[in-house]
Amino acid sequence: MMMKRVFLFSVLITVHTCLLAQGKRVAAPAALIPLPVAASWTPDSAFITVHAEIKAMPGLERDAAQLKMYMQTVNGLPLKNRVGAAVSMALDTVLVKQPEGYLLQVTPQQVRLIAHDAAGIGHGIATLRQLWKPAPGGGLALPGTMITDYPRFSYRGMHLDVGRHFFSVEYVKNFIDQLTLYKFNNFHWHLTDDQGWRIEIKKYPRLQEIAAWRDQTMIGHKKELPHRFDGKRYGGYYTQEQVKEVVAYAAARHINVIPEIEMPGHALAALSAYPSLGCTGGPYKTAQFWGIFDDVFCAGKDSTFFFLQDVLDEVIALFPSSYIHVGGDECPKVRWKQCPACQQRMKAEHLEDEHALQSYFIRRISDYVNSKGRRIIGWDEILEGGLAPGATVMSWRGVEGAVMAARQKQQVIMTPEEELYFDHYQSLYPEEQTAAAGYTPLETVYAYEPLTAAGDTALLPYIAGIQGGIWSEYLSSETKANYVIYPRLQATAERAWSPATVRDYNQFTRRLTALTGDRYTTWREINYHLDSLSRGSLYVSLQARQPGAVIRYTTDGSVPVAGSPAYRDRLRIDRSSLLQAQLFVQGKPVGRLFRQAFDVYKSTGAPVTLQQPANTKYTGDASLLVNGIAGTHRFNDGQWMGFSARDLHALLDLGTVQEVKMLGTNVLNYHWQKMWAPTALVFEVSTDGIKYERVAGTDSFPVNGINSVRLVVKPVQARYIRVTAVNKGVIPEGEYGAGGRCMLLADEIIVN
């Protein structure tokens, strides 16, 4: 039946005289992101003249006006309204069964767009915008095509944090324009946090007067000590009129705007304005640096809930979204444990612990939001102590939260930080602008598969979709924000919309280049891969995706030039070297210089045995400890091994008895990342693997950062090297993350 309707769709096309056929030729598939479900390309092309008419069925007038606006932007010429449309738009839920789906046909005579709903019309228009090109003499050239398209996931979102750094209304609108072009349907607007409150609440003017501003802002990364500040007052907020403007702008483009009001944690800005809402009563100050803070909304005071209900009343009036995001993440329980009101609340409500108190908090807010005809979304911490009925979970810390929520038959939105947080570095080049942490290159984003991550196929119906996250701690300008957002946004769009079978990264990047030209180049740069490791040597390969480029390299410390050796096959490194490489196109250098040091020691490539494996996200094969590649201060290069609540016990076998004069390793000491140096580091040696002698050790790690431990020892004969690093255990009181587990991070066991 569907095929008959598609055939009928083709034969019923009316010929319009204002669409003129170009010369006949076979059309190659056009570049589209996200890739549609199905598309065929005819040998005929068409172009729309400046007099093209747009005919829309009743109810689609707004979309017709949007299409006219887009065409005028490209043409620079006004369109004339005339009877008999060159472009027709209609809804047909029988012909197009999938919500947000559409059929698009372009012939030399006309453009016809039929959709399941108005959102589908909007997505079809987005496809047209990617297809058309300005034609010589005016008008827009379009390839002949028949496209059948609909989304894989019903929820396709992007998040923008404006709490840490504020972005103008104009920037937010431009961001929404990009969401529209790539067929997202949800904009998650993170409006409040410890560092700033960004939405006007008329009943509580101190939120605008005090909470929206901080005295100064941290300079550099939070791991760097001592913390440095710029000394400049910073802030801003959106008036309710501006919020209405953004919401209307998004609605006209079929984008739902989801507001987020953080609770019960990330509340320091709000507490600075209304200190009675905290457990201690203050005084509080809007946070000036990044992190998680102990002062949160008091769960024991009814005044807290009255305040939040009042705030939500004004928020709900501004946002028609069925979803209201309430945060729920990263809420320390320190104050609650010491607060008489919170403890009394736990006793009165028969709550077992402070996690149950957080569940009570979220449930109470959820009940209120539900009473207003809306539903809550929260980060996966809202699962702690029990999930509020009907709540949707955003799973950001991995897949565990998604599985837990889905097993309770609650909806899940996948937004894992390792794959979909764009405040992570997208390149390992040292010149990269400061980012929060991590390493999430374009290819990692594109490779993400939410259904595989979920595991149990019975849970799949509860995965509503995926969302990319943009946290703005280190995004102090629009330029910096754009750099981290694009083109990872485009990769997310394809994962959210296109069928699961669309997996070809090379094809994706070709389409990306066709659509955006040289706007984004980081993903094209030189990267390396450690192919194999053996005693005293390693084999390294280089890759790049710059079209028409030659990689030229050196290992002698000189910068590559046009006459340097061209890379053709993997390189053998058998002595300490600095590998430098540069892309050349037509004899001229392109892009940034690649640099990677390799240090070859007696320990390089030696077999390593760990008594216990690494048990943090900083993990891998034990050979990481002897691969000749030192981990960097950004700890995002996959070279560090991390141990939580356990010591490092490593045993190296040098293969033969050899003279040893120096022993060492690198350890990270970043207390603001919960990374603590060991309380003791000990080296022991043996010739037979049975009897060991302690020959070196230290308990001094003075550097905030990488402590490069190099211990010169009296020459000793040894085959086996035993290394012990004792984990500090629990983070001390008064330190960031007090009471939590210390992470011990080590890399490169050095024997010379």
C-alpha cells in the first residue's frame, strides 16, 4: 500500500512553469547531514527562480514564511506571491506514517514536500537548504531527487550551559538555527548553577540583582594551584521577555526548549541571594571557580520548597515544554548530615539516609510539576534513593543510570560524558584551548551507539534518544564555544536521526566537507597510533584526513619541511626521539605541527604484571606503564593508569639480569581532580624473582601536577623490578571531595 502511495505521489505532480530544468545529467548523491532513510537521485536537475511560488496547505503558513526567508537569504532577492505554487507543502499521515517524517521530490517542474506533521515539513525544509546552491544568474539550483526520511529517535537534543558563562540572545538564536538545520528537536537550556542564575524571576528580584553576578572568574584550569582570578565582576541574565522571544523563535523552527533549574545542588548562586534557603543560613557568595560545592538547598525547610515552587510557576508560564529539567546531579550531603532541619525531615518522613532525602526532595518537586501538567527530567543522580514516578532520566555518567531507569520502565535520554560532552578536548595537540578534561574527537562522537551501550534489548523501547552537552566553564567567548560545538554537533545529529546502519565515518566526513568546506579542520590533523610494542622498541603509524596532503616527518628534533621524508609506512622507534610531522598540500604546510616524544628505557616493552588492575576510567593493558609514551598533564591521552581505593603493585621482567642505575615513574597530583600522589613509592629488585631488595623509595611529591620521580641508585644487578605505590585512601577533610576515594594515577615505570 505504501509503495502505491509513493507511486501516486510521483504521478500526481503538477508542472509549474516557474521551475526551469537545467541540462540533463546523472546526478551524484548530494551531501546531506543527517543522512536520510532513503534517497534516489535523478539525472535531471532543477532550479527555483526568484519568482518561485510557495503553496502551503492551511496550517503551514508559518513554515512557508520560513522557507521564503531562507530562500531570500541565499538569493538576496525578494519572492513574489503568485497563484500556482512552484513549491508545494502538505500533510498526509497516511502517506507519511512516522512522526516528523517527510517525503521530498524535486523534478525539473516542481518541488513537492509532504510530511506527517508540521515538524516533518520543517525537516524537509532543512533538507532543501542543504541541497540548494546559488545558480548563475539568480535562483537556486536543486538536484533531482526522491527522499523518504524520518527520525530514528523521538528525542534529539543539544544542551547549552549559560550558568558558567553567559551567551547573548543572538547567540542562542544562532545556535537554534544550527539545531534546525541538522534536525534536532530539543534545546536544553541550562539556566542556573553555582556560578550564576540566568533567568528573571519577578517574585524574587535578588536573583537578578545578586545571584546573576559573581565578583570574579577563575583563570586557567581548576586543577592549577594556586587558583588565579581575573578580578572582574561577571554576569547577566535573560529577562522574561527575552525568554519568550527565544522560545517563540525556537517554536517557529519546531524546536522545543527545555529549561533547567538546578536543585537541590548547584545552588550557590541562588543561596547568595536568599541565604535562608541553605542549611547554615550563610553568608554565601556566587561561586567564582568551577567544581561541586557543599552548600545546597536545605531539604528540611518548607521555605525551600515554597521558593522553588514559586520559581517553577514563573518558569512553567514561560516554557510550553512538557519537560521541565530539575537537575538533581552532584548534590553533596555534607550539610544535610549536619543540619537539624534535614535530620528532622528524615525522621518525620522515615527516610533511611541522605540519599533517600534527595529522593524525597525530587519526588516532592516532581509531584508539584506534575500538578501543573508537566513532567520532570533529571540527571541520573535522581535515581539515588528511589526514582520519582514518571521522571525521565538523563544518563550522563555512563550506561548504568540508563539501565536502572529503563528497568523501572522510565524513559531515558542518553548523554554520556565520554562520548557526548563537548567540553572535552577534541584533539590531543598541546595548543588546544583549555577544556574540562577528557578526549572526545569527532570520530568518537560519530561511533557512539546508544542501543549497544544499553545492552539488554528489552530496555530499548525506553531509550527516547540522545543529547550532546555543552558545559561552559572554559568557554569564555562565542568563538571558544563554537570551536568545541562544531562539527561534533553534526555527528550527534546523524547518530540521533539516521538509521542505525549508517556507520561510514569516511563518508560522513566527505559530506561534512561538502557542506562546510574548510570551516572545521581539527579532525583532519595528524594523529598517531602505537601499533606494537616489543623489548626496547615500538612501532608507530601516522594518519591524517586532509584531502590531497602528504605527511612529512623528522625524528632528529628539526621541524619538517617540504624536503623532509614523506611518511609511507609505520615507523620503528628504538631510541628516545621527538617525532614531528607536518601536512603538506602542493608543497605548502597545512595545519598545526604534530609533536610526540618517545622515551626508550630498559623497561620499555618489558612484560608487566599487576597484582590488581586499574579500576577507574583511567585503565588499559598493563603495557601502558612501559610503552615509552608519557601521559600529559591533561590526563586525557589514554596513557595514565588510575587506581581507586587500591595500591599499585607492578612487577617488571627485564628478560635478563642487567645493571640498573636509575628507577622512576610519573605520578599525578591534582587534588582538584581528586587525584592524589601515593603516601609512599617503593622500588625493589631481584635477580631470581624470589628474593627482593629495596633499593629506592620516596614519599615526597611536591608538584601540583606531574611528579616525575627519578631515583638514582647505586649500580645493582637485577632482572625483576617490583614497584609499589601506596594509595592515600580517603580524601581528607577540608579538601575538594572530602570523604571520597583518592585516585592514584601513574604512568611509565622507568628502569635505566
